[in-house]
Amino acid sequence: MPHDVQAGSRTIATGAVSGCNVSPDDTRGPSDAVFRPFVRASGSPLNGAIVRELLLALLFAALLPVPVRSAPGEATGEQVGPRRSVTSESSEVSGSRRIGTYNPLHSCSLPEVPEGAQVVFVGTRYAEALSTVTVVGQDRITGAGRLIVEDGAASLYVVAASAAGMIWTIEGSVGRISRFVGIAPDGHAGLTGLPADKVSWRNCPHLSGDHWLPENTLRAPFQEALSTRFKGQVPIFIGVRQLVTVHVPSGRHEAGRRANAGSPSGNLTETQFKRFYPGGLRQIDPRAVVSPVEVAAYEVLPSLAGLLQLSREGRVKVISDGSYKIVKRIPRFPAGLTAALSVKWLLAEGVPIPAGDPLQSPVFSEKTRECVAGALCRMSRDLKQ
């Protein structure tokens, strides 16, 4: 039986998403803010016939069967090109497709396992710690996960998969790792703590999803299919929904201390940051990162860490309604301020609009009181045309 480690579930926090055609001092509920773009300026709703046609179209699209394309000569998995001298093995575990059965190695190949090495699979959706450097660009979040290698005699073949951009930090008895295989969407991953000649990168969509998680119905066939690829060896499987620090090969997971939600407030506090990112912010030297993609330091720290940074630098001030007023020029918006983490920006007169994508965090001009940037602003303009 594969070794199974289950992580505790995360408490999902909800938050209001600000509407883009709402004045900066609007104090109504989140439902008003989201749905007001769908109302005409006069206050009357959209024509009933139009709404009916839209609903029928959505229902029809939902009922249509999804076509499954059968490709007899599908390409085999490809290795993501290395940014550094990452090894490219000629002898690999095949990823050929098996018709009629679930095969997570479809369109994927893995390096050959060294003789005597114990195979360990570590899978996670994303990390609950933020990185100070990015492997996904300035407008997206890169997580930071730690793998602590425990003492032991056997060498380890570690496959670490994430569903989002990740930089893995390897600590402990790192000499036990004979091969590390990093898997992430489009190869957006990095690693510190191992030499490049022990690291391989793969873009394997079926290995970077949620198959690792105990509640997934494909978990059992997923493990069975992978086990058959290693000539009878029983791999160790470790599945953690939101990873902070995991010990290998035991699978013991250290979750960060999550702060209490407290009372709802528009003001950003250290407590709110720890609530969403209990693993904190990890300082990483971009020069030490082995990665198949470009690695760069964030110009502005991502997500809530960026809001804290800008507030402490005096570039952003929280005003009475909970909006974040940009009073000095900032290089770009912090990445990832969307959904429950979305905020409302107020751009002071004379301050240029920052670079980057504010996503679902609308930006209002203090001078004109108009929404000037953000996804919801674009939606509102499109609906008015």
C-alpha cells in the first residue's frame, strides 16, 4: 500500500469584490458592487428579452457534450528547456498512452530511477508562503515550499509537483536525493539547495493537478498507474493541499500558524497577512535558483505582502472607507490581488497609473471619481457600449 499523508483542510476566507462603477465612497454590500455594472444608467434593468436569451444560451452551452479528440499519433512528453545546465536524460520511464485506462504519465516522461533509490512523490496545489522572487512574471504569484530531507541510508528519487508557480527550497540531508524532478504548469518552477546536475524539469499536466489529494476520486488509480511504472517498487505518496513545509520521506507536514480572522475591516494588518499566508514571506536569492524559466526579483512584493510593503514605504495610505490611496508613484500593482484578496485603489491627483494588472481590484481617479483600470472597469465599459 502506498504511504498516504493527508493534509488538513484550509478555512477559505471570503471577501467583498469591489465593483468598478461604484464611487470610491460607496458603502453598500458586495452584491451591489458586483451586479451594478449590469444595470443601465437610468436604474432600469436590462431588457427582459435580452436577459432571457443570455440565460438560454448559457443553459444550451452547459448541456452540450464536450467533444473528446482522439489522436492516434499523439506526441510524447517534452522536457522544458533549461535556463541552466539542467540534465537531459536519454534513458527515461516511458509515458506511452494506455487506451481505456487512466494513465497520469500520458504525454509525459520521467527520468530513469537510479538503482536502489526510493521513489517519493510530493504533490500540492499551491504554497501558503510567498516568495520574494518570481518564476511566473511580475503579475502572478510565486509560492515558496520547503522540503526537509530526513536522515536515512537510502537514496531518494523525489518528484515534486505543484498546480501553481513554485520555488522549492531543499534542506536537511540533501545528499540523499539522487534525482529531483520538478513539475509545474509550463515549467514555472524553481529550486534552491541542490546542484543543477541533480535536477530535471517536466511539464506534465496530469501530474500537476489535484490527483494527489485524498478526496479526489482519481487518487487510487493515479497511485496504481504510477506504481506500475517503477518495476514493482511501491512509491511513497505525499499529498498536501496547501503546502508550507513537508518532511520527506515520512510526509510529516508543518502547517504555518494561521491568524484568527478577527472582525471584518478594510484596513490591512499583519494579522490579515498571516491569515492568508501562514507560511509568511521567504527571502530567496534569485541567483541561487535553478529553474527552466526566467527568475527575477519582484519589483513590488506580491499580494498582501506588497500592500504591506507599499504601506510601510509611505506610498499607499488606507483611508476611512478601506480603500488604498496611492499617494506616491509605485512601480506596479502587487500581483494576485483578486477575488477574496481584491481591494479598491484610489489614485491621488498627479500620480501616474502603476504598471501591471490590478485584476479585480478597481482603480479610481481621485480627480474624476471614474474607474480607470482593472478587470471590472473594463467589463463595465464593454457593457455600456
